[in-house]
Amino acid sequence: MPKDPVPGLLSRATEVLEAEFARLPRFGAEFGAADVSGFEAGADTEAMAKVLEATAHRLGDNYPYFHPLYAGQMLKPPHPVARAAYALAMTINPNNHARDGGRASSEMEIEAVRGIAGMFGWTEYLGHLTSSGTLANLEALWVAGQLAPGRRIVGSEQAHYTHRRISGVLKLEYTEIAADGRGRMSLEALENELGKGDVGTVVVTLGTTAIGAVDSLDEVLALRERYGFRVHVDAAYGGYFRLIPEALEEPARRAYAATGEADSMVIDPHKHGLQPYGCGCVLFRDPGVGRFYKHDSPYTYFTSKELHLGEISLECSRAGASAVALWATQQLLPPTPGGEFARGLAQGRAAALELDRRLRQEQRFAALAAGAPELDIVVWKVNAEDPQRASKMAQQIFAACATRDLHLALVQLPLCWFQLSDFEEKGVEAGPVTCLRSVLMKPEHGAWLDRIWERLTAASVEVWGE
């Protein structure tokens, strides 16, 4: 691991925080065998040190998510300033449900959410952080159900599975729409459902989990003019790519340019936003939807006339530390086009395009027939005599890569998304096939791509027996 700057940063910041509360008299508090007085650790720190050492050993039984050779799932290490700010806030342990529990952190959340909304050109909105993208999507679909009771929710078959689950929790009917060969929601299939006249909300995904596909938001909005429905954008994974339109192909660029016209949107700062888990965000273009959150709690909101974030959130207790970490990160790396943060996204995107290019030149593999990845997720299948053999070999290459400290992921995709010439000649059905998948979301992945490729090549040669 590289030398961690967080302890030094945190030590300096803790001294500043101590000074903020220096006026208070010291006190003693017991935490098991440890005696902690104010900010000062008691004499029995040895026991805590031993526990933390044991904890560190246990945490070693993990994939190296922080390392560029981890190129599997959507796991991006939080920025050091986010980690330090989160730990600093935990000295206070604020609760952003009400101003009573998180005065400073509530203001920081409001400012941080304003920064996220600003990426999409939203100046009038209602929004807040959540503990996850799932909770953020739940709130968006809950509001959709309030505005269009009894009407269906529809989304692509490649949309995240939680939309169906959430709809079930909310007792809303949910229908999956077929996807095309690029993993985007089929507009023809969507219009067939819209023609039935009972669709209340269409979920548009900007960055599907499987391959990072970008649904055609601009064309869905055109259909909204004809059929009248709400548009919810699930940009939990891909939202930040709004900052680098010049690095995207034209269809994705048009989709992101249209985000300002969505009715609601979700984005996860704990994915591309360099934040610790869990940190999601939900935005509503109409601030008036706040009326659905209104309640008459007699014990939470009485010390401030300012808006309590709990008045616009389904969650009650929420970690104020998440807001502090996001705020600090945005102070250092503003989410603006052309900035350092945006350049990091572009580097991951460039690495994905280069890996896809190399895969298309390798006879052992087949990349997506429809073309290059839309964001920074790359998928490929093994060329073998049938889908069963291709799936088995993908699993073997996955395991062989892991022995070389290269960690990929596996995903099942429709066989028809890949070149089918060999299979069509043999009359093989175009069912699912297990594929290899790589999420190149770290800025360092570009510099490490040669080493990633060397390990992938060696693993594939081992499996092929050549």
C-alpha cells in the first residue's frame, strides 16, 4: 500500500477541532477499560491498540479494492481528504436528521447537494443525501407513486434490480422493458407499453451496472411530450460523467445534455464521487414535492426555523459525517468540467477504451458487437465452441487472473450482444453467456493497463493451454 497521508492530516485537523471546544470543562467518560477525558485518550490505550491490530489483520482478508490491479466491481477508494473529514466528523458524530443533531453538517450537506445539482444545471430543486443509492431510488419512486397513484413504473431489463424490488415494497406495479444490443432500453418496446395508457413513471438509467449502458434520455423525453409520464433518472453509477461530455460518444452526450429536464434523479457520490460508503443523493426538479414528506413530530424540530433535512427525507437518523466528507472533497476537487476531478473520470474512460481496443484484436476474446463501451465498464466473452464452454473458460480465466493479483468480475449477458457468426453456423441458441467484466474507474488504471493486460494474457494462455 502507498504511504497513507490521512493520519497526519487528521492529527492536525483534530487539534483545530479541540481548540473549537477548549472552553468546555474536561470530563471523564468510561468506555470499557479505557478512560477517555474529552478528546484525550486515557491510560489504557494498549488494549485498544491490540484490538485495532487484530482488526487490521482481519481486514487483510479482503480484495485490494484500493489498488489499480483491482479492476472488477464498482469499488473506488475514497479520497484521503474524504476519509480524514469523515473521521474528524466522527469526533462529533453528527446526525443530519435535524439541526439539533447536526448544525454544521446540515449546512455542509445543503452546500454539497447544491454542488451535485449544479452539475446538471439545476438551481431550483429539492434534494438531500441518503445512506445509499437504493434509498435514494426508493424516495424517488415513492414520490412518483404519490403523484401518479395506481400507475405503473417501467424500466429497462438492464436497470438495477432494486427498482423492481422497491416497486414491490411500495405496492406499485413494475414492468421491465427489453434492451437492445447496446444494453439500452428499447424505445420501440417502451412505446408499446406507453400506448397502454397506464404508465406513470419511466426509469431511465445513465450507466447500467452490467456494462455501463446509457439509456436514450433525450428520446424518452420526446416520448413524454406525447404520452405524459414522469421521468426518473437513475444515474447512481454514471451521473458524474455529465462533467466530461467531450469524452463521450454522441448518443451518450445527448442523453447527459438532457438531464436538466428529468423529474427526479439519483447519483451516488460513494461510486465516482470519491466518498466512503454509504453516500447517495436524490434530487427532485420540483421543490413542491416536499409536501409529501410533511409530518408533525413533536420532539425533533423546535430549535431552529431553518429547514431540517429530516423534513425532506424518508430516513431519520443519517450520518452527518457523510455530508462533511463530501463537502470537504468538493472544496478540494470541485465537480466542474475541466477540473482535476473531471480529468480523473476522463482517465478511467480512456483506459476502458484502450482495453476494449486490445480485446478486439485478441482472437481468444469477443467484445460487444455494437461497439466500444459508453462509460468505463468493459465486458468481453471467451471465444469457444459453445456458450457453456465459453462460460466455463471465463470462470477459469477469472480465477487464473486472481492468482496473479488481477481481480476482474463475471457477468451474464445475452449471447446475441456479441459476434454470433460461429454460433449461428452451428445453430446455437442465443441464450446467456458468462463473460468477464472490468470496471476501470480509478484514474490510475490507464498507467497500469499494460500490467493488467500482461496478467490477463498470461491467465488466458494458461486456460487455453497454449
